[in-house]
Amino acid sequence: MPLRDPQVGQAIRRLVELGLTQGEEMTEQEELIQEIRERLGEMPNGALPFDLLAFATTIGERYSMTQNEIIRLVMNEAEALGVNYLIGSSSR
């Protein structure tokens, strides 16, 4: 199956590189959003909805943000990319 948009990760990395070359460091939240976008961008088109809580828990292990903050970021990015997710037994 084709990937959602393989150029999304490349574009994000390029923007990050441009920002870092100008002497700016990414905040923890920016780093987390980048990782979320990259992982969600790798999901194939038409994939079954992913488990939001499991995804947020796994991806959030390296960050000091609360689980609620991480879940909100994952939801926002998934919706922006058109990726379906499950919350408990209901899907979005």
C-alpha cells in the first residue's frame, strides 16, 4: 500500500534543519509534534484506525509532558493528516 505522504517527513526535517541552522533549538513540544507527524505520515492510506491511547503512551515515553497533553497533540495531528484513530471502543 502507498504511504500517506512520504514527503511530509522530509519537509518537516528540512524545516527543522533550517530553524536549527539559524541558531534556534526545537522545544520539547515541537520535537514531539515532529515525531508524531513522521509516524502518522508513515501509515498507509486506508489503514485501520490506530489505538490513540497506546500510540500516545508509546510515543510519549521519552517526553516530560503529561499524557493528556500528548493525547491532544496526537489527536490534532491525526485529524490534520486525515488518519483515523480509536478512543476506547469508538473510532474517529
